[in-house]
Amino acid sequence: MQNSLQVAQVIISALPYIQKFRNKIFVVKYGGSAQIDDTLKNDFVRDIALLQLVGCKVVVVHGGGKKINSYLDRLHIKSEFVDGLRVTDKEAMEIVEMVLSGNINKEITALLNKNGARAIGVSGKDANLLKAKILNNGKYGFVGEIERVNTYVLNGLLENGLIPVVAPVATDDEANSYNINADLCASKIASALKAERVIFLTDTRGILDKNGNLISKLNEAHITALKEDGTINGGMIPKVDAALECVKNGVANAHILDGRLPHSLLLELFTDDGIGTMIKG
């Protein structure tokens, strides 16, 4: 009986958030260990299915770095990273697109549909969803920077009760294909849709101070100071920059969460304290 009462209390405590977020748009960047571990995969798709069932409009943007590395290694194609971005030549771009659009995207979509969601897998190339230009004059090869997001397509899917699952591959006006960093892709989509929330699932607890303690809330001034003193460094910098760009462009809040924690998405959105770092404008 006591356990049943505790479960009921948990459900009731989430009610204000469910009411607040109904019909709001959430963009979730899905990557890291949560994309590899089978148990975490299932937790993630059930969380997304639940968000849809309680009335949230969800867009999933996925990465795929670990699986891309595996395929490139099998084909003896060297992986190189500069400034945290994968240097992508023409040969590697073919593999990147195959893995992202043909393998990972369809796996996520199928798992969501299996768990009661209504999802559709798309690439940034479909219906000109993502238009891009080459980044930094080709410094990183076929790595692009998104210039335009076709919100008509995304809003149409959302209004028809579908979850768009987006593979971060884009084209330019000459139909050249580009690999897009998934964090930056999620940021651009969230900004274009004026989403209520953008959530980045990572392999860290969020943003930590120099003593390893979680920083639960940040704003731009605080972020600047933490960059200057080296607290925010390495691979966390592009994630923070992507999150900050969103809130500057009309997204209410951005969240950086530990995707290794079961149901981290629900714990962040539907509890008072959350479990990650929230970035506000």
C-alpha cells in the first residue's frame, strides 16, 4: 500500500509540468552512451513516447559518432577530429550519411513506433529540411553549417501527431551533402521552431564546477566566466555554445543532462529540482 501511495504521489507531482508543457515543442539531441546501451535505448524511447502521450510535441535529433567510427575502422578509413568536429572527406561523407540516415535513424524510429509513439525518420536532405553551407571554407571537409531550417515541414509533421527523428545531414543549393554536428543541428532546429525546451543528452552529469559538483543553473554571464577560468573546456564548449544560442533565439530553456541515467529526460522535465544543468537567457 505504501509503495502504491508513493507512486501516486510521484504522478501527481508531475501534473503541473504536464499541464504546462502540453502542446509545447521539445527538441531532444540524442547521443552518447544512451544511444549504444540497449537498456538506455529502451528507457529513452519510452520517455519520448510518454512525452508524446501527455501532449508534448517532440523532435529528436540524433548523433552517431561511435557507430560511424566503427564503420570507418572496418573500412580502414582514418578518423580525424579538429576543434571537436569530424574532418569528413568525400569517402567518409558517404559512410557518415549511410550510418546516420540509413542505419541509426531507422533504428530509433522503429524503436519509438514499437513503444507506442508515432515517429517518422527523416534526413536533413528530405524536402530541403536543412540547407547548409560549407563550414570555414572547407577546413573540415564536407562539414556544414546550417543556414535554413524548413519549419513548414517540421511543423506539419508535429501538427499531424508525428515525432520527426532527424539525421543531421544537410545539402547546399548545389545538392552537395554535408555532415552537421548534431548538437549544433538540434540548436538550429530548436531556435527555428521557437521550442519551449532543447535538451542535450551527454555522457556527463551536466556542467560541473572545479570541484566536480553539478552546476544546476547557468546564464550567459556565468558561462563566460566559467570558460575564461577553464571550468568549461574541451568538448563541453560546443554543447554550451549550442545551448546558449538557443536561449538567445527564443527557446525558453536549454538543458544538458546525463543520458546514462535511466529516465533522465523525465527526471529533468517533470520534477522540481531536475538532475542536470539548465541554461537560461
